[in-house]
Amino acid sequence: MQSCATEGLVERARAGDQEAWATLYRRAYPRLVSFAHRRLGNPDLAKDAVSETMARAVAAMHSYTRDDDGFSAWLFGICRHVIADMQRALYRGLPDGLLRHEPDVPGPAEALLENEERAGVRAAFARLEPEEQELLELRVVAGLSSSEAALALGKQPGAVRMAQMRALARLRIFVEEMSNVG
């Protein structure tokens, strides 16, 4: 449920209070960037996506209606659209080999921390359907509640919880399969 403090900030932002917008931005930024980075695979593109998300939110604030868990979910819904727009633009403008950004090569300390278990989970996660990946990213990476994720995805909270359970069950199976191979 959206807190009274968030509701107050949203109302102040709606009235044009720049400090309220700045506070809402600072609160949402880490989760939005994390989500966008997972979807786009590039930290710079993720930051651009969040900037565009907030610009669109400011422009569309008149259309926001207060609802339980609404503001965060509303922002993530906008972010999903921004990411889709960016992905379409990338697919139209780049040759096939440049469409997917590979993670930066880790430094020595990061390379030591990267172990087989993490690599196995990443590989198993990649085997999930894109919709399952997005749902788990919203719930786990971005930390949205099932109600917030449902609103962002245009689904019912119960459907999100069931889809999450199924996605996690499939992820567990894939992780077990990969650990049995090695």
C-alpha cells in the first residue's frame, strides 16, 4: 500500500513542486535503473531509460490516478514502455551483432567473485520465457509488491503471484538440471 508520505509527495509534485519531484525521483531511481539495466543490458542505456521515464511521468502526471501501490507501479509501467521503445529503436538502427550488449569484462576482484553457482543461475534464468524474466525482475530485482507488479504489467495481483510461483518453479528445475550436468 502506498504510504501517506508518498501520497503527499505525489500531490505536491502534481501541483508543480520541484522538490517533491526530486524526492520521488531519488526514491525510485535505484530500482528503476536496476530494472532497466537488466532489460537493456547496458548501464548507460538504463540511465537514459530512467531519465526518459521520469520525463514522461512529469508530462503525464495529470493522467495518474491515486490507487493502492499505484505510484511505483505507474512509474514501472512507464519504464516498461520506454524500454520497449528503446529496444525497438535499437533493433531498427543497429546490425544484428550489436543488438545485445554483453556485460563489461570484470576486473580481477570481480572475476574472483564470479563463481559457478552464479553463472548457473544466470544461465538458468536466461532459459525462462521473456515474460517470466520480466516478472521476476519486477518482483525480485526492482522489489515491487505483487500489486505493484500487476499494475505495471496490466494483470491481476493473483495472476502475478501464480505466474511468479510457476516461474520460480521452472527456474529451480533449470538450476537443478545445470548442477546435475556439471
